[in-house]
Amino acid sequence: MNKNDLFTEKNYRILQLADEITHAINEWKTKLNKIYTMSSGTLVNSEYGLVTEATYNETLVSINENIASIINTINSFETFLWDRKEIKQFNINNTLQNIVSSYTSIYKKYNISIETDYFTTIYIFGYENELSKIFLYILKSLINVLKNKSESKLVVINTQTNKNKTIITFKSTNVTVDEIPLDISLHISKKIIEEYYKGEIKIANKKFKFKGKSVYGIEVCIHLSSIE
């Protein structure tokens, strides 16, 4: 890559970043206003003895969730701005399994079942750390919805190939598209998949078969190609 190519790429990244910052500012304003409203309301009510322990705990949980969302957005920016290392070949099944294995205690805590169905071996060329963060974001989004459900808590992760495309699918019962946050992290993940891996992310409510039974839920489907 010559200096002119590098300059063009840097300018393009700056324009992309400006777009992402606009989205992030709007999202952060909404969440910070919500945190301020909840905390100030609780403080005022506590002065008059109107805050119960249940209300106080509920407020703390909601504040923590909003703060976690803001932190997740910051992490997404880190992925977007990450100074990439060399492109390398890696087994995408191993990448997914490492993510799944690292959250075993959370699945057990909330009685969430994780099933995997990997195609024999799938190697692609790309930035493994970058894709790991995208896969982790999707899995955590599903878990955050499922942990508040009382039944049918299942996530199925599938990999397959179709011509030159690698297809990664996350399916979950008892979750709908409306329950998944369409936030800046998803927006950044979508851009990375589309622009660097010449692929796409599709999210839809679908019926699918699991162990011979027809179930209804959400499907997050990622199509990607190796980076050349």
C-alpha cells in the first residue's frame, strides 16, 4: 500500500467515525438522561420516605443496565478504531467455541441452554479479535433478553459454507427482534461485516426446527467472506 492509498483509507475512516459519533452521542444522551431522571427521582422520593427497598433495587438495576450499554458502545468504538494486526487464517468454529465456553457460568446461572452445530472445519482470512467481539456482542444481547424469561431459554449456534461465503447463525427461542437493542454496537458490527468481509447481517423472527420440533424465535444470520 502506498502513501496515497493509506491517506485515502485514513480519510475514509475519519468520515466513518464522524458518522458513528453522531449515532453514539444521540444514544448516550438518551441513556444518560434516563440515568439522571431515575437517580434524581429516587433521591427526591427518599427525602420524603417514599422509596421502598424494592423500588431502590429496581432503580439500581436499571441504572447498571444503562451504564453497561454505554460501556458496550465504547468497546464497539475500540473495535472500530482498532489498529488491526496482520490478516491471518483462523478456524471460525474455534473462535465461536472459545466465546461460548467463556460464559458457561452465566448460562448455568440463568438456566440457558447453548447448542452448537459446527460445519466440520471452516477457515477464513481476517481479523479474529474483531470478529470475536461481534460474535460476543450478539450472544450477550440474546442472553440479556433470555435471562429475564421464565421458560424456553435456548440459543443455537450454527456454521456452514455456501460457495465462497461462511454463514454463522445464532437462533434463540422466546426472543423477538423487538427485544434486541438496535444500538450503535450493532450498527458498527454491520458496517464491519459489510465493508471488510463483503457480507451482511440479517435479523428476523423465524420458525425453525430443533430436535424435531418446530419452535419460534429470532435468527441472527451473518454472511461473510475472507479478507483478501
